[in-house]
Amino acid sequence: MFMTDAGKQTVMIIDDDKMTCNLIKKVFEKKYDVVFAHNGREAIELLSSSNNGGISCIFLDLIMPELDGFSVLDYLNDNNYLSKLPVIIISGNYDKETRARAYSYEIADMLEKPFNVQVVRHRIENLISLYRSSNSLNDILSQQHRELKNIDIISITIFKML
């Protein structure tokens, strides 16, 4: 679980570029804990040991050693992370094919290196808020669905007793 400092949520940065990692850390370190993975393999190991505990957002570079960003996206997709938290691609490679392939994973956004710190902060805070709201609504709907199923079971039981 990544909630490490008095219940703070966590921003995960998956990038082998130390300057990018430090820049993103400076943007979010006051409000979030920040964890790093410097390659795709390290990212998957951290994610598989956390069960998404406390992660609010993932920044993901596409070009990294060991496992690239697309391999990480495959893992995130297979383990249902993409629908639950914003994944933001950070990359300097934005050709048409790369964009199309990245967006096919239904990522939240793409940021081109270098990026404006204020814009990043604003966009990411909005995305985190939207995903939290969506997750809360989904939780409420799931609870209501379970309650309706219980009512159906009770109704059927009563009907059979009559």
C-alpha cells in the first residue's frame, strides 16, 4: 500500500529520466507522496505489491530500459488500473502512430516533454478529482446493485412461502 505519510495519496512516476522525475516530484510533493520506478519492470513489481493502495495517478514514460511504457500499459490494462486511476503518458515521442497506440489504451492524457508545470498541476488535479468522483459513484452503484439483489432474494423467498 502506498499511503505512507498520514494518509496522503501517492503519485507514481515511471520514467528513467531523473530530471523529469524531479520536476514532477516538485509539482506534487506538498500534497502527495511521490514514488518512482525507473523502468517498466520496477513499475510492475511496485504495482503488483501494492494492489493500487493509495495511488492517485501514474505518470508513465514510453521509452525506458528493460520494459517500455507500452508493456506497462499492457499490465495496467490487464489488471484493471486504467479505469480506476488516471494514467498520463509523458514522452518526447509524439508521432501519429505513438499517439494512436497510447490512446488506444484509454489513458487519461498525454504530456509532451518539456511541459509547463502550472498546466500539469492544474490538469492532473482535475483528472484525479474526476477519477475519484467516478470511482465513488461506481462504488455507490455497486452497493445499490447488491442491495437490490438482496431485496430480490427476499421477495422470491417470501413469494415461495405464500
